[in-house]
Amino acid sequence: MNIRKWITEYSSVVVLLGLMVYYSIATIAEQRPITPRAARQVAQAIAATDGADAAVMVAVGDSRQETLYAKTLAEQLRAAGLEVRSVVTGSVAEIRQELESLGRQGVRLQAVATHRDLASSLPFLRPDGFRKLAEQYPSLREARIYKPVSYRWPSFLTSENLLNVLNQNAGIAIIAIGMTLVIITGGIDLSVGSVLALAAVSAAIVMQRIGGAAGMVVGCLAGFAVCSACGLATGLTVTRFRVPAFIVTLSMMMACRGLAFIGAVQYHSAASGGGSKTPEAIRIDFEQFGLLANGRLLGVPNPVWIMVALYLLAHVVMSRTVFGRHVYAVGGNALAARLSGIRVDRVLTGVYIISALTAGLAGLIDASRFVGGRPNAGELYELKVIAAVVVGGASLFGGQGRVFGTLVGALIIAVIENGLNIEGVTTYEQMVVFGGLILAASLLDQFKHRAAGAA
């Protein structure tokens, strides 16, 4: 077995698994679940203890997770034949007011279903506090507080956290697909974060100007068109004028970011009659567009499905198509590729367009998630994307890299960021960590390149 080849191909996977093991051990803590599964367990406990005739009040906060928990709990209780007298998803004051209202009406409650965080934090849901409330309202005396059972488990390995890691980093992983192609050809694209912002702002402006479903479709197409133009301009400048990709994409990064801010300022200025000069986000008032980033399929966020589909497609393109072979050939030796009949300039222009399109898609996802086109979106994304590609095994010297390796690299970046957040590391300290990570990956790539040359 070739040890060097094994290390090259699987070292990033080993690093990812090692990080997951470390953060799993480091984040073991008491878990207080607020999930549909926990809701079903609470409903079963109430049905088994109080019987089918029990009257139940469901009380939770107003977060998305708690709302889903309350909805599932109420459905399960009704399915078991229990009477759900009230479902409160609101503030502490609203929960207490509803309890007092039921007490004044003389409603005989047998159960108050909530979750452990509320049960321990609200004085009137603690045993002593609820007993005093029941003394004031006798119909509540038989009621018991039900909450999910807590358990010890790594906070990192909870399903909610893992899905959140994938969802929050799907945009970076998607952009990394395009960046992989660029780096394989020996180039670099520093403009992806700014192109993301420009796509989001452009799409938002068009959507708001046209309105309706047509505006949503045309807005998305406009975002992709702007990105394609940016990628085409970059590719042509690199290939026709032989300007280094670093310089071209650096200038494109500054220009696109400036255009995003200009677009936002002009939109708000026009909307306010010339009064506003603030580059605020351009709100998108289409609920359907929000489903792109905030919707779920089979419990998994839509951006994760999009990311998986694009990685499968990119793998097929790079491993089974002529274009993929040409990308590797250009990165390995552009002169030899040109002499063999490959249209090198066309391939290079194509990869920069693809890189811009992936940034544009990430921009639309960002606009959907934040319900608006943000001119400051995607700041420093280029650094995380480059880190993901290099950590995933692509060589900055070109000719080497795999799509699934990039996915592993993106997951490594996501896991590190999530672990640092769980441990309370500030954003500024995280920048130091990621800067060091990029440097370490680049040094490793340099050592591998020298070793390959010596061999």
C-alpha cells in the first residue's frame, strides 16, 4: 500500500473524524430536548399517567423550535384522546395570564406540558410556585408539570446542532465547488464573497421592482446574470490580457462590493424620496422565496439538499466528462494541454463563470435566509472557501484536487467554527484560528509539492 497516496487522499477525513471526536468529548453536558421526539414522549407520559380524559395546557416560548415542539405535542395529545384546553407559545407573562385565566374559569387541568428550561426558569412552574398558584385557583390543584427527561450527551452531536452546522455552512460549501475548479486550474478567486453580495442585492432590487411570482423568478435570474457577467469579465481578463488571477479577482472583489453598496443606497434613496443614504439590506417581501433557505424537506433544511445535489453533480462532471478532464489537464500543464488541442482559454473562462455562479446561488440563499439582499453579506467568505478547498486536498499549484475532498474540507471548517462557538471563542479570535489554518494548509501543500518534485 502506498502510504504517501493514502495520506494525500484520506488525511482530511482523519482530521474531520478527529475533530468530531474531540468536540464530542469536550461538549458532553446535560441535554434538555425541545424536539418533536421529546414532545411525543411527553404526550405518552401524560396519556399513561392521567388517562384519556385528562385536560392539558401546553406552554412554551415563541421560538421556532418551541413552536414546532408545541405543535407536535398538541397533535400527539389529541391523537391519544386527551383534551388540549390551551396552547400558549409566547412570553412568560402570556403563559401566566393563560394559567390564571383557566383558573378563574374553573377549568380542571390535570397536566401542564412544557419543557425543562421553562419548568426550571419560571417561578410559577416550579413545584413551590405552582402550589401557591393552585392555592389561589383550586381547579389547578390536580395539575402536574410534565417535561421531557434530560440526559447527558455531547452538545456537538445533537441532531439540531449537526443540522445547524450543515445549514449555516451550506453557502460556503457551495461556493467551494466553484473555487475547487479554479484552484485545480492553478488560479484563485478572491471575489466570491463580494459577488455573493452583489447577486443578493441585484435579485432583491429586481424582485421588489417587479413584484409577484414573476418578480421572484426574474430576480433570481438577474442575480445569476450579474454573477455570470462578473465571472466572464474575470475569465476574459485573465486569459486575453494575461493579468494574474490574484490581481483580477482582487479588483473584482472591491468593485462588486462597491456596486452592492451603491445599489442598496440608490434603492433606499429612491424609495425614501432621496432622504436615505444608508446601505441597508433590501427587504424581500415574498414568503415563497424564504422557503429556499428556511424551508425543510424530510426535516432537513433545503440548503443542505441543494449542497448535496451540487456536490454529486460536480463529482460526475469532474470525474466523468470531457470538461472535467480538461480542467485537470489545464491545471497540470497548460502548455501541454494547449498543444494537445484543449481550448485552455475557454476552460479557464468557464471555471471562473462557474465560480461566480456558485457564489450567486449562495447569495440567493443568503437573501432568502435573511429576507433581504445584504450589501455586506459574504464578508471574508473567500478566506473560508479557500481554506476549505486547500484543507480538502486541492493544491494551490494546480492540477490536483477532488470535489468530495473539498466537501470534507468545508465540513472541517464548519466543525471548527461550530466547536469554537460552543466553547465561547469570539469572532475575532476565530479569525486568527482560520488564518493559521490557511497558512498551515498552504505550508503542507508546499511540502507535498516539493516532495513530489524531488521524487
